[in-house]
Amino acid sequence: MASIIFVTGNKNKVREAEVLLRRFGINITDVNLDIDEVQADDIEYIARHAAEDSYRILKKALIVEDSGLYISALNGFPGPYSSYVYRTLGINGILKLMDNVEERDAIFKAAVAYADEKIIKVFVGETKGKISFEPRGRGWGFDPIFIPDGSSKTFGEMSTDEKNVFSHRGKALLEFVKWFTAKSTIHS
Ligand code: ITT
């Protein structure tokens, strides 16, 4: 079985990636490096830098992932600051900002960056949806208030497998895995 390192401090991301990559025969080991994330508006840029910095330390093939929730009525807030905003305002803070706002459009974006001794490559995934009027289900982060287009459930009401079909992370990881398995076949 092929294996890859996932550099993250977020066990929820690890669980989602494990479930998806296992289907392709790829095993994940997660490592929390606690490196400083560059501050930038662009998650692809953030992921690329994190992958570069992590590779310099670990010297093994790895992925990192940066993601964020972009709410239209809030001009894309919290975007790349989602982790901080989740910890400070939380779900209820976001719902309060959206009080009396009818336009609920939002996009979840993920950038998965792969690095090895030769290359750094970034894969993106986006999911359009709506911010719910109240939290529903469990999940983590903003899961209970995000309803992806094509479903009536929030991410918080979905199983990991079902969420992976709809989610930004699932889409970015799928792009990564298609490329990674093709690359491994060529080199083996
Ligand atoms: P690492 O940087 O260590 O990987 P993190 O949680 O700090 O973990 P990010 O900087 O990418 O990750 O922050 C993204 C935040 O956006 C995350 O903490 C959640 O609050 C939110 N988020 C991203 N994807 C999500 C998802 O699928 N479900 C719920 N919330 C999500």
C-alpha cells in the first residue's frame, strides 16, 4: 500500500482524507509540525508555502491542505481566516452577522499542496452552497451551517463518505489522487 504524510494539526481533515484515500490504496500518516502559516489572502499560496516549509523539515513526500469558507454577503469573509474566525466568533457569531440577510450564498474552498524532492503541485476544490439559518447536525468547524448545492443536508448531517462526495476537500483530494496514482504508475 502506498503511503503519504499529511501535515496538519486538524484530526477532522485527517479522518476525511483517510476515508477517501484508502479507497485508492493510499495510507496516511499525519504529522503536526506547528509551522507558522504565511498570512495571505490566497489559500493556494498558503498551502504551497506550507508544503515547501514542511518538506524542508521532513524531506519526505507530503501533502498539506488549506481551506476556508467564503460568504458572499460578507464579501468573502472569513475566507483564509476561517480557522481564527471559527475560534473567536464561532458558528453563532457568523449566524449573528447574517441576521436578517436573505442572500446566503457561500463557497467552501480547499487547496491541497503536494511536495517531494522534485516538485510542488497544488490541487483545488470548491463547493458552492448556502449558509443555513440555524445550526444542524454535528460535524466540525462550520459543518453545521453549510448546505452544499445539490443537497438539503448541512455538512454536519452527512457521514464522512457523503461529505467527501460534496466537499471542497473531497474534490481537491480527488484531483490530487488522480495525479498521484498516475505518477506512481509511471515511475513503478
Ligand atoms: P491545519 O492548518 O493544521 O491543517 P486548520 O484547522 O488550522 O488546520 P485551516 O488553516 O485550513 O486549517 O483552517 C480552515 C478552517 O476553515 C477550519 O479550521 C474550519 O474552521 C474551516 N473549515 C475548513 N474546511 C471545513 C470543513 O470541511 N468543515 C467545516 N469547517 C471547515
